[in-house]
Amino acid sequence: MIPAAGVKGQRIVVLGLGRSGLSAARSLTAGGAHALCWDDSVVARETAEAEGLTLYDLSLREAWEGAASMIVSPGIPHLYPEPNQWVARAVEAGVPIDNDIGIFFRSLATSGWDHFETPPKVIAITGSNGKSTTAALLHHCLNVAGRESQLAGNIGRGVLDIAPPGDGGVVVLELSSYQTELARALTPDVAVFTNLSPDHLDRHGGMGGYFAAKRRLFAEGGPDRAVIGVDEIEGRFLANQLSEGPGDDRVIRISNSKLDGTGWSVTARKGFLSEHRKTRQIASVDLRAVRGLPGEHNHQNACAAWAALRTLGLAPKLIEQAFHSFEGLPHRSQIVAEYNGVTYVNDSKATNVDAAAKALSAFKSIRWIVGGQMKGGGLGALQPHLTHVTKAYVIGRQADEIALELKNTPHAVCRTMAIAVAEAMTEAEPGDTVLLAPAGASFDQYDNFERRGEHFITEVQRGLQ
């Protein structure tokens, strides 16, 4: 646990008692604060009470008396589409709002670091797609290299639940826009921006607000090194803002296209990763044989991880070796079975059109399972990526509407995962890939994308028995 620093004796309201809220309450208590906990869910309150945490009804006036701050869980809206009632109350009362990420960055360094030969480092990754894979790949490579590494944030453990890092230790954080937007302290040593595509727009009041939330990690964090994906205009603008000139190697640009310039860059083209610095090629790696990183989108993730690892001094040959032993993450281009020449891939995490496009580009002769709670814009942007789709199998409550958008692409309205998988398996031929890349959220039929992916795997396993 990372005990909260500078909070001794303070009354601090903790709103939301999920993973991050409970973690924050424990950290605050360990730091000597009086954590006043609340969640609108009775079940969540009972869980917290069973842990011995102090519940406080926020509708009572005394709950706010002398409150030094409020710690808000990431799922609770604080601005758009409209603030949670207790967040609004805190704003009216002038109570500063923060989150567990802010506590983490304020509390991480201790006096014990003065005796370390190598101070610990924090690498923080944000972006729309690829955050989890990039973070997990970084963590894996550090482990292979024998470096102490802990994975936390939006993946793995809560940031305050990890152990204080030791001499030369590295903390790898995946941070969502919900987390970066609200944290009052953001001070990573290395910050990574993978890419940007429309997502969570209702929560951020539009694309500008969404980008602004991501940008805070760099503009307010002031990292020593910034790794920036520049395949979208926002990334190029961010890199420009952070750089003092073309040769400024504090900014490392990553791309799936060739980059010109005298600075530091890592690119992936036609399956080959190349690192360039001051116009010289430093290293080159063939990613096509790296089984855990299929497709251009994963090659971009590899570029991001490679760049961050190089800032820590890891040698190219060691990173390449570690890439080959990376097995990938569940629900992200996860190969779950191969039988009779047919490959079954679970990319349930492809919850938006951009992520689905990347998955569709990674395979050929695809039998595509698509559908769910669609986000703004529909499937229109996917039309150029449907050339590899042999047939689509549409699931979810919006199946009929989604089927209309598929136009000339052969398709079947299946509605349920069980029917879609059964039909795809029956019709699949050697060389085909049965791909779950829904392009929509899971909440119309499942609690989360993990449950959806697990159901896909179960149906595939049933069909192979």
C-alpha cells in the first residue's frame, strides 16, 4: 500500500466505493486522515463497512464541515453530462476535488529514496486504444530484463494498492481520461500517448474535452520524456507543443508511417519496427513473427513500449527477446483456438469503431462477430475495412439497425453470441479467422467487455468439443 502523504488529521470525503474508492480510503486511513466514505449503492456501502471503513451520509450538513477535500472514483461524472449531486455539493462548498491518481503522485516519493542508488520511475500510458497492451508489454519486458516492475491504474491493481517501489523500481500505470482529467497531481517520469479516436464524448463534452483530459498528463505532468503517437492530428499537435525543436529528443514520436526529422522516432511499417535518432537508424525488429502482437495496431503498441523502454536504457536485443515471449492480453486480439485451419480471435475490447478497424486490418478472410451498444457515428467509418470480411454475424439488441449499415457485406442477424459463434463455426473454411471485434460497448447484453469475451471463448470451446 502507498499511504497518503500530508493528510494526517484531515477530514476527507471519499465518494464511490469500488476498487479505486476503497483503495483510496485505505491509503488515507494509513496516512492518518479521517476518511468519510459514501456510495449510493447499498451493496458497496456494506462492503466498505465490513472492512471497518467509516460511512458518512453526505446528505447531512456535518459531513461537509471541515472537509479538506473529496476523492472521487473515476466512474462518477463531475462535469458532463451533468455533475453527480455530491460532486456539485462539494463544488458549492469549495471543497477541492481529487482522485486516487492525485493521491498516488503526491505520496509516492519518500525520504527513503535519498538512499537509493537509482530513484524509482513512473511510466504513465494514456490514449484511446492500446493503453492496456502497451502497459502490459512494458511490464513484461521489464520483468524479462530483471527490473522490479509493478503494473497498476486502469489495469492490474489500484495505484494505491501497490507496494512502495524499491531502488531502481518502475511503476507502469495505465490511465484513462477519467483518471487524468481529475487528478490534481500528475508527475510521471515518462508519459505515453498512444492515439486518439472518439470515445467517452458524453463524459467529456465532446472531442475537445476528451483530448484536453488526455493532454493534462503531459501539460501538467511535465514528464522528462514524452512518447507521442502522431498518426492523428491531436498527437502531432501535442508533440509540437512539447518539443523545443525538430531535434528535441525529450519527445519521441511513434507512428505506423515513415517520419522525417532529426529527432527521436520509433516507427512500424510493413511489420518492421525501426528506431531512428538524429537521422540514424539505431535498431530494427521484424514484428511479423511476434505472435502476441498481431496487426498494425499492435505494432503501434510495440513502438510505444519500445520507446519508453529505451528511455530507461534497455538494450534493443533485450527488448526484442522480450517481445517474442509476450502472450498478449485477454480480450485484445487474443487467439483462443486454432482448429482445422480456422483461427478464433477474441477482441472483445474493441468497443469502438476505431479499435474494430484495427482488428479487421490485422487478419484476412474474416468471419466477423459485430454488435453491441453502438456509439455515435455508427459503422460508417468501417466501410473501407470490410474488404477482408467474408461474412458478418450481428449480435446485440441493435442487431437489425447494425445489419442495415453493413450494406453489401454478406451478413446474418444472429442477436446472441451462441448463435453467431455456431453459424460462424459451421460456415468457416481453412484460412478463415472467426473474429469477435464488436465495435460497440457490451452493456446491452453483458456487464462488461470481459464477460462478452468470456462468453465468446465458451461458445468456441463448446463448438470444438
